[in-house]
Amino acid sequence: MERMAGIKGLGFKIFAILAAFALLPLLYVGIVSLLEMNQASRDVQENITQLSISLNRSALLVMPNEADQVQLAIAKANQYNEFFGSLAHQNDLVASYASSFSEGDGCVPPGIWIAPTSSNFTPGKRNATIRSLCVPARVMQSLHETEPALTLSYIGTEDGVLVTWPYSNDSLKSTAPFSYKDTPNYAMAKSGKKTIWTGPYENDEGDRMMTITTPFFREGKFAGIMGMDVSIESIFTDLSMMRGRGYPFIIDGTGLIVARSNNKPNEPLNIIFGSENLSEAASPEVRAVAKKMLKGSSGSAIVALGRDDGYVAYSPITTPGWILGIAYASEEMSLPARFIDAGIKEVASSATQGLSDSSRRVRDMALAVFAITVIAVLGAGFLIGRRIEGDIDSLARMAERISRGDFDVRANTSGELADLAWAFNSMASDLKHYAAALDKDAHKRGGSGMKTDFIDEVKLSLVSAVLPEEEGYEIEALYKPSSANRFDLYDVSRIDDKIALAMAGVGGDGIQAAMLAIMSRALIRACPEKMGPSNTISELNSQISQYGRGTNLACFYALLDPSDHTLDYVNAGFNPPFIVDPGGMVDTLGGGGIALGMLDRLELEETCIPVQPGDVMVIYSDGVVEAENEDGEHFGLERLINLVINNRTLSAEEILWIAGKEIQDFSKSSKNPADLAMIIIKRR
């Protein structure tokens, strides 16, 4: 400030008047511009956030009900169905014995309670009823030895005879007192004439229980009930131990939550569980999800959770009339949704950062214009003296050269304006350093292509350099990587005296997906023949679950035995390959199921098929059948099958060449390229 003090001596009054007229409007415009840009930055942030929510919901809405999360819910519901179905079968078995009225060998079952004598009760009838319960009582006791979930079983007849197991005074006291026939489940089974489930409820020990009651009939008339008290603690434990990103729960036929994980749901999923009955939830979105779940079929639903979305996969547990649901937060539901969210947030950050940078540039420009205005104000002092006029003219030329990027210019004025020249020289020096720093930063940002180069190198490394040769077989493979960051990989290698065939698609993109592709190919090659396809894929699933960090892998793996011409294979969520025989008939290799990495433990069914002379087997990736033409039409599986049928008499190499050319011609105008991977094996 001391260096600038000399300028005041040029004529303070003229400077003050001109400064007031020139600088006040400039300051006003600068302040208004900065405020408007800050508001624009906030508006962009809000709009991009809303765009992120909309795109995430769109990504979830296009997912079919066959998504991996729905398959997981179906698998778990089937597991619970087996548990309840087995108990229902056992109860029906005892009830069928009780309905036969075949008297035993004079035995008296333990745990008998007899109702007080009434007008319709005779000793002879009572003794006959007791003898008829010997056989079902023995069956009931046997079931307790094999089913750990059973805590109490009982047979209660219409004429007042009750048999319990295990036999104890406590069990009789809890079941018999003086009328088990007054219990709701007895009345419901009698009136409904079918098996009913009641509960869950807690017993005296605090264990969660269910009761199953089955009526039995003699000579067409209701004769009594067979009942079992069953512990369902294992269900609650299993729900709490389920790993993954979802939160599991079970509702009954009214929407009431009857079982859920002991862990607390993370935000924003806790909005779903604000009410114990989803059908009575305050949120209409949650009530709509409950309505879909209660329709009795497997599927999925989207639910709005404040500013976020949730995804619920569900499947019915038919035996007790329950429905299993697994809730996911949108950003944790799937890799595509997370990548969309991450991408939008990155765009939002870039956009707001750009606006912030623009705001700073406006401020700097305002300061620069302010300085130029000061020069213009000082130029008005030209009227004071010609020397000052010359100096100001020199400074104006310097400012013009700086505006063209010449930061090496220097001012050589003297007198009253010498301090102003020093300020200009300092500004030029600072601008020169700032421009150099910007150039260096831009050069660093140019290195973002390293990620693309790395992914391209990974794709090329996933190609088998040399395919094994086997007498009597032709083995050919096609791999055309695309610019997309997704990964389809294949491997054909010799393991002892067999040929290992593998093709997989990584559920994700980017560097994490590339690392999963590299790891999966290495693990597949490292597995010995004796493990077999099922054990190989189970081991690979274990590794992906432990180290995959939320990614998954759809995979087909097979071992071809040339000695006996058989193919052992498993399929974990991958496209089913097909075989065309010499007559043109097509056989699809079944399988499918859940992709690797979705469950901690995965046991796949291994299938063995013969390979006949002239058979042509085709293994293909999604990119083959999903190749698009300029109209968005897919190449499709039917087109691929017909191509192989029409050329089945040619060699595997010729069939592969024709297929590759057909796909290339079909999709040459496509805007959505994808990796193409195909293996063709033909037995001569």
C-alpha cells in the first residue's frame, strides 16, 4: 500500500470523482455476477442429484424378475418351504394313522389324559379310543427321535382322550386342562377340515414356536386332531446370519412381519419397517410393495425411501402362507446402479467445480478489470501533464500484451506512476507462474487414459494364445473385445487327459471387474481334473464371495473327455450352450441358477452328456446374441442356432468364420459395441 501512495499526488479530487463513477457500477456488476453464479452452482447440484435419483430408479425398473436378487429370495423361500413341508407331512402321517381306527395290541400309550365323564361318554367307548391310539402314538414318538424342531406332539379326540409326547405331568398340564377342545386351533381345524398353522408365539422358555394342527376323521365324521408344537428359532437364526447387502424379513398373509433379522436395517431401509404390518404402513409406497408380495408369486418391487429408492425381492413360503422378502438400498442393490450413482456424482462434482472455477475467474477478471479501470481513471490525468499521458499509454500497451499472453513484458515508467508500473510487473510475473501451474495440471489430467489402456491390456491377456488339439475333435474360438468396460472371458486348456472349457461374464465394469476376470481365469486353470466341474465352480464361488467385494461372475464350465466322448458341465447363471446333431436337431444344455459370488456356499448340479460323431457344440457370450443393428434389433439366439444348423456339415473353423462375419455385418452400425466370445467344438 505504501508503494501506491504516490499515485494520490496526481490529483486526488479528479481521481475520486472518476473512481466513484467508474468503480461503483463495476463493483455492483461484479457482486451480482458472483451471487448469480453461486446460485447457479447450487441449482446444478440439485438438478444433478435429482437426475441421479431418476437414473438409479430407471436402472432398477429395467431389471427382470429373474434378477439374481429374486433368485436368491426364491432359493431361500424354497429352503424354508422344505422345512415346513416336512413337518406338515409328518403331522399328516400321524393323523392318517389316527383316522384308521385300528386297535392296537392292548397297549396303553403313555401321556394319556381323559376328560371328566360326560353324558355322551362310556367306558367301553373310551377304552376302544385309547387302544386305537397306540399305533399313531408310536409313530409320533418315532418322529420326535428324528426331528429336533419338535418340542411337543399330541393327539386329541372328540370324545375326550388326549395323548402327548414327550410324556410328563408338565406337558399334560399345559395341554390338557380340562379342555384342549376349547383351544382356537382345535376349533379352526374342526370347522375348516384342513391343516392349519398358528403362531409364531413364545413359549414359557422364550423360544419362538409354531403350532400345526391337522384334523382326522373316522367313518366320515370328525374324530379329533393331531397337533405339533414346532420351534422356529432356526428360521430367525438363519435370517440373522444371511450375509450380503440385503435385509431379510418374513410377512404373513395379512402383511404382518412375523420374522426378521436380529440386525437393524441400515438407513434408508428402516423406513420400510416403520410399522409391524406393511399393509398398514404410513407410506403408500410400502403398502404397494406389501400388496404385490401378498399376490403369492415371486418377483421384485421398487419403493421410494425419501430421497433414495429401495428394491425388494420376494418369494412365497407356501406351506404356512408366508412370504419371504429381502430389501436392498438402491446404491447397494447392483453394480450398474452403483456405477450410475458414482458417475452422476462425479459429473455433479465436475459441474459444480467448474462453476466454482468460473466464479473464481469472474472474480479475478473483475479484479483485472478493476485494475484496468484504475488505469483508465489515471489516464484521465493526462490532462494534468503530457508525461503522465505517455506513462499511462505505456501501461495500456503493457496490459494489451498481457491479455494476449505475453507475460514477459515489463513497464518502465517513472515519476508518480513508477509504483503503478511495479504493481503491473508483479501482476505479469504472477500471471506467468499461474499459467505455468495450469499447464502442468492439465498435463497431469491427461493421464486418465491409463485406466483405458490397462483395461484393454487385460482384455487381450484373457485370450488363450494357443488352443489345445485333440484327435477326433475340432476346437475353435472367437474373441473380439470392444471399447466397453465390461468383461467376457473364455478359456480352453488341457487338464491331464481332458479338455477344460470355460466362458464367463463379469457382473460389473472398470478396474475391479478386470481384477475379478484375471483372478477367475487363474483359479479355473489352477483346478485339477479330479475336482470335477461342480467342485471347481464351488471353490471359485468361495473365493469370489470372500474377495470379490460385491461383484459376481456368471460362468459355464465343462470337462470334455475324448476317451469316452462325454461332457461333464455345470452352469452358474450363464447362457445355456447348445448342440446341433448331424440331423439338424438342437439340444440345449440346461443349468442356469445363481451367479457366483451371490451366496457364500453354492452347490451346483453336475450333468454328464454324450458327444456323438458330427455334433457341433456352441458356447457363446451375451455380446453374441445381444449384438445390435442400426435399428436396435438384437442378433438373437434363434438366428445363431439357424446359422449353425445350416452350416453344420462344415468344419468348426468355417462355422466360426461365418458366424463372426454374420455378426460383424449385422452390428457394423451399432452404437453399443460389446465383447464377443464364442467357442465351437465339433466331433468328427
